[in-house]
Amino acid sequence: MNVKENIRIALMAIRANKMRSFLTMLGIIIGVGSVIAIMTIGNTGKDFLIQKINEAGGQSVYISVESDSERYTIDGLTEDDLDLIRSIDIVSYVLPEEDDMGGLSTRSMPDGICSITAVTDDYQQAMNIKTDYGRWFNKDEVTAHAKVCLISEYTAKNFFHSQNPVGKTIDIQLNDQLISLKIIGISTDVESSLFSVDDIEEMMAGFGMEFDFSKIGYVYMPVTTYMDVYGETEYSGVSVVTYDVNDLDRAGAEAVGMLNARHGVLDDSVYKATNMATLVDLLDTVINVFTIFISSVGAISLVVGGVGVMNIMLVSVTERTREIGIRKALGARTNVILFQFLTESVIICVIGGLIGMAIGFGLSYAVSVFMGIIQDINNFNSCWFLISYWYFLWNLPGTKSCEDAAD
């Protein structure tokens, strides 16, 4: 008997006992589906988080100031300090940044709040932020402490009921001061780079407060304008971007060394360099270890499923002694009969594996969409192919059984 004939007979036997065959496959389905879902969700989530960290400055080194050092009294980084760091030949951008929360009001929405990020004109190019309408503030506006800003598309729709309110003004409540900022640009990238709605909701919940989250805005403004509000002239830290990401450690070390020399610091107690790319690698490692650990637990069900297939096949041998006897009487050798049952067990595992793959991909897609970490359904078209393939196998026409052939 050839392989094709064995496959046909095996499919007939599976179709003749559909419920038993399905229960036999169940362990394989659960095992394969759970492992694929866990691995896919883990990898998709990891890529999403790493992308967000990189967008927020993951490919940079952060220079911070420990102003409460026991031996030194240094308030922060001055403009002269920033120019000193810019003089390093491998440095492309030095980006001071201040983040804050404040009140936001317009004529149509007088009682909103907003997430504020204060940066320089270089920030747009360094972080690759695109503007949908208007423009980014320029160097002259930063130098002149201009009262301008960019807002997110989300903010434009909620506060102005328009996608393009460029030229209008918003009022920001900061440090007990009310300042009016002219909107010069709209960007969808602004919202993704700042506190998300979920972040703000969590912070508000921590204070036992409830809020209408349609009243939350996202604003970029010149860092000099922000510093005027607080009467500050020094920064608590800056992000340093290099031409080559492999030079981040060197740039951090050189920046700390130059700052120590300029301010007469004799140890590493004041200026700290943190390579954000190292944190990304650490996150990558932690998520990989966690995913592999959970997947290994899920893989145990594969072993259980294999044992289930083995038990059912032993029962099938007992039930089909008449068939086996007829085949033996017709001259079939033991290895031929053994190959028939092995073929049936393999097909059961293959069909169960295909169903498990379809369920795993479908589940991981649903969870990824629910978590907001994937939107492209084309990445999961393979699950529909697997379902169609399983349906074809299940309904494949069979040949006559051995008993009918013997008669």
C-alpha cells in the first residue's frame, strides 16, 4: 500500500470518529495555539515598546545633574554647558527637555488639562516629528522666547472641533500663571511622543480623581518660553544624540568629563550619563526571557497532547483487530499495518497543529488590536489560509475501507 492510500484511509478513519478525533487533537490544538499566541504577542509587544522608546529618545544618551550632591552645589546645566557638549565632534544634537502638566483652555473647552513638553527647534529633526499642518518653531523663536506651540491632532479635534486650527490661540495654566500660546503647527506625532491618555488616566486615578479624557491636550512649546514661566535658566538634564548610535557611550563619557573639568568636579557624584539604548537592550532581554519562560509552560500541553494521541491510537488498534486480522490474512506485513496507524497519528497531529496555529494567530491578532499595538490585519492573513487548508483536508474524499475492499 502506497503513502497516498495510507493518507486516504487515515482521513476516512478520522472522519468516521469525528468527536473522538477532535478530543484527541484538543491537546495539540491548545499546546500549539498557546505557544504561538504567547510568542507572537510577546514579540509584537516588545517591538511596539522598543519603537516607542526609540521615538522618545531611545537612541540617545541622557546627561543628568545630581544637584543635591554632598560635596558639590550645582543647580543644573547652563547654555554654556550645552555649547560645550555640542563641541564634541561625534555629537549631532543636544536636546534640553522639560515635561510638565498644566491647565488648557479655549473658548469651546475652558476646563481642560494638557501634557506639555518644552524643547528646542532641533527636537523635530532629531526625533523625526512630522507636522500635518503648519510648521515647527524655529531657532529665532526659541531664542526670542516666543509664545508659540504645536498641538496634536487629537487636541485640535477635541478643543477646536477642527483638524487645522493653526493661527488660533490656547491658554496654558502653569506655575499659577496664565500664558497664551499661538498655534503654529499640528502633528499626529506629538501625541505618541508625550504622555498618553492612559498615562494621564492612571495618574489621575492615583489621586482619586475622575476626569473627562476628551479634555486632555498635548502641547509642544519652546523650552525658553517654559523656563520663563518658572524663572529658571538651567536644565536638570539633556539628551545627547550622536551621528552613530555606537558612539553613545563615548559621547556620554566625554560630556561628563568635560563638565567635570569645567565645574571643578573631581568624582562622578554630580554628572551622570545614561545610555538609553542600553535600557532598550535590557528591556529586549527581559521580555525575551519572560516570553520564553511562559511559552515553555504552554509547551507542556504539547507533551500532554502527544500522550493523548498515543493513548487513542492504542485504543484504535484494539477496536480495529478485525481489520488488522483481515489485512494480515490478505498478506499484509506488520510494518505495513504499523505504518498505517503511524500515518493516522501524524495526520491527527498535523490537523491539530494547523487548527492550533490558526487559533494562535487569531488570538494574538485580537489581543494585539485590543492593546493597540498592531493595526495591520494583513500580518495575520496566514491564519485564514490555515483554516481553509484544514477544511480541505477534513472534507477530502476517501476511498473504500479495508473491510469493504476485503469483501
